[in-house]
Amino acid sequence: MTSLWRNREFNLLWGGQCLSELGDAIARFALPLLVLILTGSPVQAGLVGTIAQVTGLVCRLPVGVLVDRVNRRHAMLAADAVRVVAFAGLAAMIVAGRASLPLIIVVAVVETAAGTLFGTTEHAVLRGIVPAEQLPDAVARNEARGYGVSLVGPPLGGLLFGIAHTLPFVANVFSYLGSMIGVALIRRPMRPAREATPEKYGAALAEGVRFVAGEPFLRAVLFIAAPLNFAINGVIFTIVVSLQRHGTAPAVIGLTETVIGVGGLIGAFAAPMMQRRWRPATLTRLICLVATALLLLSAVLMTGVAAAVPIAVTLFLAPACNAALFGRLAATTPDRLQGRVLSVIFLAAGSASAAAPLLAGLLTTVWSGTATMLIFAAAVAVSAVVATVSHGLRQPAPELTTTRQAP
């Protein structure tokens, strides 16, 4: 079997996305800073991020239907092209001294909507360019890419913004152009399997929802991923707020997020080894049980930077679990349903996660950071119970075969 590192098609897609996600991380760090420069309002800076998150949730299901109907190469190229125009326009308006909050909100909405389209499409095409037995490794490499970018992007964004306010957004434009070149050079066809008579939107979406609801394995993933993602996202925010209340220096607070990110990055490199050692069901139960114990430990350490270490250990296990679950999902979901099934999974997991910072803020206002952490630990315990008792998670994977995209 050819090594994944020798898979030309996957490496073109992966390399282009390294550039694209790095540009995204740079620009997303710089956008709130630009709002603060223009308005001086932290509330308005936060508003931009909230609107972007809501946009991603609203677009998720329609994008899933679209990905299953159009040429997926064209969808990714269009998503990148739209973002090139949006950020080039923003950079030009900054140079002209005409940048404004409404313009920044429009750019954030466009970037999120196009990014949702590209991200869902990228997951959907993996099945056609990677052999089925290598899908978990491919997902693990994508996880490593995400964690690596999250470590490099914000500091680089701050450096570029300090030199000139336009530079982060110009860099993002070039990152999308690099992504477009990578996608254009892929030789493998990227059309979804054709339907004899395409269904109307509502019927097509309902088919994807029914597929997820009818698959015991996917149902189990939903009930495990939603509380787990919700808790992890809320815990990170709680640690930041708690440290700030205890007078921790901003640079040290930033270090805690770096520690957490490093845990995930190391875990992504270790994911292939862990996948060979444990089955997906075992990995899932392991991360839920370990995460519950580690969140309880983090609650005890809330007043110091050490609170981030248990979370970093939790994220060390996350990439292997994600790679195993999404690798199986990609290999066993019919090609014509890939976009819709992915969208349903992402929406269910992402909706709870998006609400976590708000809830964490409210809880830390009423109670202590330690009490808030205990509540999030209880949410992870729910995932642990589901992972332990679920029969769907223990179902053996069907025979995996490589399916090529329709020409």
C-alpha cells in the first residue's frame, strides 16, 4: 500500500489547506484588533466573533445539501475565490481609511460561510482521494494541521498587525490563492455520485438526517461529541476568566492556551499509533473517562497556570478519537450523502460548543471558576456514560472499500 505521504492528491489538498488555515488564523486574530482600533469597544469586537459563529451554524445544513449536489472541486475553488475578494477588499478599504464595523461584519460573515462550504467539501472528498484503510491517518494529519496552525497563527497575526494593519489580511489573500492552486492541481475527479432525480432541498436534507438517526454508530457519536465539545470549549474559557480574575499577566494567560494547543498537536502525531492499538469504541470511552477525571483535577488547580495541563492531556487523546470516528464515517457513509451527514454531525457538536463560552461567563459570574469546572466535568461524565453503555459505538465497522468519485 502506498504511503499517505506519497499520495499526491491528498498532499496537494493538505498543503493548500495548511496555507489557507494559517491565513485564517492570522486574519481571525487581527479582526477583533482592527475593531478595537476603529471603535475602542470590546463589546463590538466580541460581536463580530459571535456573528461569525452564528453564521457558521446557520450555513451548516444548507452547505451539506450543496456539497452533495455540485462539483466539489468547483465548490472549493469558489469558496476560496469569494474569500480572496472579501479580504482584498477589506485591505484596500483599510489603506483608503474607509474601513468600518459594518464592513468588518460583512467580511466575517462571508469568510465563515465560505469556510463552512470549503471545510465540509474537504471532508467529503477525502473518501475519493484516500484509500479507505488510510482515512483515519488522513484525518489525524488534518488534526495536526489544525493544532499547528492554532499555535503559529495568532502570534504571527499579532506581529503582522503591529507592522501594518493591512498585512494580516493581505497574507490571508495569498493563503487562499495557494489553496486554490493546490485544489486546481488535483487530478482525481471530485463530483459527488449523481442522483437520477435530485430531490428538493427539504427532502434531501431530511434524507441526511434520517441516515444519521438510523445508524446506531452515528447516533452514539452525536450523543458523545456534543457534551464533550461543549465542556472542552467551556473549560478553556473558564480557565482564562479565572486567571484574569486572579491577576495573572496577559502573556501568561496566553501561555496557558499554548500549553493546551501543544497537547493536541502532540496527540495528533501520536494518533496513528493509538488507532492501531485501540478500537474506536475503546478510544472514545478512554477519552471520556480520562477527561472527566482530568477536569476534576483542573478544578482543584484553578488559581494557577497548572489548570491548563490536565486539559492539554485531554486534548492529547482527542485527535486519535476524532481520526478513528471520522475515518469510519467517511469510509462507510455513501458518497452521495457525505456532505449532509457531515453537516448534521458538525451542527449537533458545534451548536453546544458555541454556547459554552457564554454559559461559562454566566456561571463564573454567579459562582467560582472551580464550581463552573465541576459543571463542565459533569457534562463530560454524561459522554462517558453514553460511551460505556452504547451498543452503537461497539458495532463492528462494515467492510471498508475504497470508493472513487464519479467522473
